[in-house]
Amino acid sequence: MKIGLAGYSGSGVTSFLALLSEDLDVLKGHGGPEIRSVTVDDPKVDRLVDFFHPKKITRLKFEVVELGDLRPEEGGGLRKETLARATGTEALVLILRGFSAPMSAQCRPPEEISEEMDRLVQELGIADLMPVENRLERLGKEGNLNGTEGRLLVRIREWLEQGRPIRIMGLDPEEAKALSGYRFLTLAPTMVVVNLGSECAGEVVYPELARRCAEEGIVCVEAPILSELETLEIPEEERGVFLADLGIREPARKRFVKEIFSLLHLATFYTVGEKEVRAWVIPEGTPAVKAAGKIHSDIERGFIRAEVISVEECLQLGGLTKAKDVGRLRIEGKDYIVRDGEIFHVRFNV
């Protein structure tokens, strides 16, 4: 899973990457866009490790990449390297500068924040126009402008020219499927992170922005990134006290991971044993046979049945063997929808 961070210079994109990855070296000698792996803290993994004492622990990880400076070059359009780095991103995070000046504790007026978001969205829309226009030109030469794809792209072009993201266009499932080969930035699931000044920590500073984001299907998070970044130099076991003093109820990293999983509709399942405890991520609504394929293609091909139980129930009963003895380890078939927080073992034959 790859998440893209975008924002104007000085908004705190690099600082947020350092906070997510808990790697202050990101800030040293920063000469260009960076990419870091972020490990997902999962209490269920911790509890399973305490119970099974495995030789190996594999936690969920995802990549977070800076997309670089999104401001247009002379002549308009986004930088080509920015667009290249955006390839393969499953979600887009827009960082907005919520402080009035560099290193300032004061927050910016709401109208300035809204204008900055508008500019970012418009620039992303300009980037999305390029492949649309290129494809329409080719369809025109082929005489296929009046086909299904051509008509849809004409509508998208008109929409983008109005400065609106494709995400709120109201595409039906068939239209969305027809666009699966494109990598439109304004169609990607989006989160907005407002980087607050320290004076605003613990408050909801921009409720109007939050309402706007909710109407557009965007997750909106406010966080004093710089203040929280400074706490990384404090031992983790002591960090909570300092965060509370800053008015931070929940670390931005934890909130970010939670919101990304919700935004992308992801679920986590676990494979457990003395050899390894491992977390796996799948889209919500994934059937058992496809979840098995996440582990290995051979397991999907030779799927016979799945043995399933929630982590909570397994631990309460004293492990898989005891759960099976009392009939609580469920046997499920290929079409069973794997739920978030389940232990999932597959019987297969190839």
C-alpha cells in the first residue's frame, strides 16, 4: 500500500513524513522528495505475540511518499516527476499550512486554509486533464468520440475545467470501472491534514473545512505536527504525559493510520502459530478464497476450507486448540466474507 503526501513548500509535508515514520533523519539534509515505510501499531498483534511467543513477527507496513512541490512550472502544469511519484498511490493526503508564519504558534484564518485547498485541488485537476485530453485526441482520430469512453471523458474534461475533482462527480459503478486504467489524482481517496500552530492544539480550529471535507467524502484531521514531532526525542513510555500537556488526546500517527484504513475500507486478519504471528490487510468484503490468495496463490488455488475465529474469542478461550475442542473454531467455505480482527487459517491441497 502506497500513500502520497502533497502540499506547498512550508506546509509541513516532510515534517509529517518524519512523524509518521518516527524517523527524524528525514529532516536532515532534505534535498528532495522522500519515501518511508510506516509500521502499523496493532494491539492485537501484541496480544497474539504475548500468547503464542512466535519466532517471527510480521506487522503491517505501508509506504508514504512525498510527491514533491505541487506548484506549476512556468507555462502551467505539474512537474513530471511529481506525477511519476504519484503512480500507484492508493490514497492522497493534502497537507495544509495551519500556522500563520514559519515556526509560528498562531493559526491562519479559515478563508486562507480553504483557498489553499482550492489551489491544490485545481492543480491536481490540471494534472488529470492531461491524460483526458490526450485520450480524447486519439479517440477523435479513430472516430470513436461518440463511444461510451469518449462521452465519459468529455464529461470529465468539462468537470475538471470547472476546477472540480472527479471524486465528487457522482460516477456510477460502471463509469468508475471504465476509469480503472487511469490514475486520476482527483479521483483517489483523499485525506486533508491541517498542520496547526501549537496554540491551537486540542481544539477543532476549522469546523467549516471539516464540514466541507465530509460533504466531499474527504477525511479531515487537524494536528500540531511540529509540536508532536518534538516529542519523538522523548522515550516512548514517557511521551504520553508530554502529549497531554500539549492538548493532544491521540497521536497524529495513530489517528492517521486509523483514518486511512477507514478511508480505503480495509480489514486486517491474522495468521498465528509458534513460527510466526502475521497481520494481513485486505479490502472489506473480501471472500475467504481471495484472502487465502493474499497469503499465497497456491493456497487460493487449492482452497478447501478456512478455520476462523476472532482474536478476542481465541485468547479468551485459551488458544486455537481449546477453541476447536469447544466447537468455537468455525469452518467456512470459499464465499465466506473475512471480517476485520479474525484469525484465519486455510486448509488447502495443490
